[in-house]
Amino acid sequence: MGAKDAVGRYGERVAARYLTGRGYEVIDRNWRGTRGELDLVTRHGDTLVVVEVKTRRGTGYGHPAEAVTRAKLDRIRRLTGEWLHTHGVPWLEVRVDVVAVVVARAGAARVEHLRGVL
């Protein structure tokens, strides 16, 4: 696993802990569909929340959330539909959130949760 992959996996663990601490239940991680992967699939009350996690070591190349483009959101929307179909689970409400994680050199992480980006 390369350094970039390790940072990404670390960010996903940080995001999962952050969300769990705020009442979310993680029901799937790194789910692979036919056209990509969903980082986290969570439940918050009666809402299914698909979470895209973006992690960077700093903001020199921009905020991590800036990497979530319209094309990426379109792919997440299609993958979310595929996840729902595959699992046969009816949800009244579904939303997509982004959790941006910035990792400092000392390993501390700053988390920003953007709700309902899609």
C-alpha cells in the first residue's frame, strides 16, 4: 500500500469514528459496485447517508472537499442506487455527505462534515 493509500485509509477511519461519535451507524465500508466504490454507507436515524471521504495532508493543493467534482457526485449517485438495489433495503430518505479530513504532520486530524451535498 502506497503512502497516498495509507493516508486515505487513515482518513476513512477518522471519518467513521467522527460520524459514530455523532450518532451515525456505519453499515458498509468500501463497498465496490460495478463502476466504483462507496467509502462509507451509514445510517443516521431513518436516513441512509452515503459518505465520500477525502483526505489530504494539508491544504497546499486545496481543501479536500474540492476534489469532489460534479462527475464524482454523479458516480456516487449511480453507485448509491446500485447499493440500494443490491441490498434490497427501502429507505425513505437518502443523502450524500462529504467528510473532509486534513491530517497534520503530527498525525492529528481536522474533520469537516458537509451534509447533503447531493
